[in-house]
Amino acid sequence: MGGPRAGQVASGLAARAAVGTLRTLRAGVPSTVEKLRACVAAANAEILASSRAKPELAGMGTTVVALLAEGDRVALAPRTAGA
């Protein structure tokens, strides 16, 4: 995204949301791709919610590039997330 407003805040929110979501999905979601998709969606939702709750964070965003490896399966998610 290249230096959006509050990018450091957005990247922290994205990382925490993604990891938290992964911890809750380990046993419940069948595919690695679905797990990673859920993690990125949670990161985006957290950034949007925070930007709506705090006007000074409006427009914040971050670039997400994530790799999830489980056994012999790998999923890659490049995506820009933001408000």
C-alpha cells in the first residue's frame, strides 16, 4: 500500500487478528486455504472496525502477505487490507 495513514497500527491489528483467528480455527476448518482466508478476513474486519471507532485512524491500511503451512499443504495470501 505504500505508507497509508496509521499503517503501523493497521499492521499490528492485522497480525493479532490473524493469529487469534488461526488459533480458534485449527480444529474446526477443513482446508488450509479456508483457514488462511478466514485469517485475512478477520484482519480486514478488525482494521475496519478500529478505523470506524477512532476517526483519527480512518483510512488506515496495511498489505498482508501470509503463508500458512500445515503438513504437506501450503496456502499463500497476498492482499491489501484497509479502511
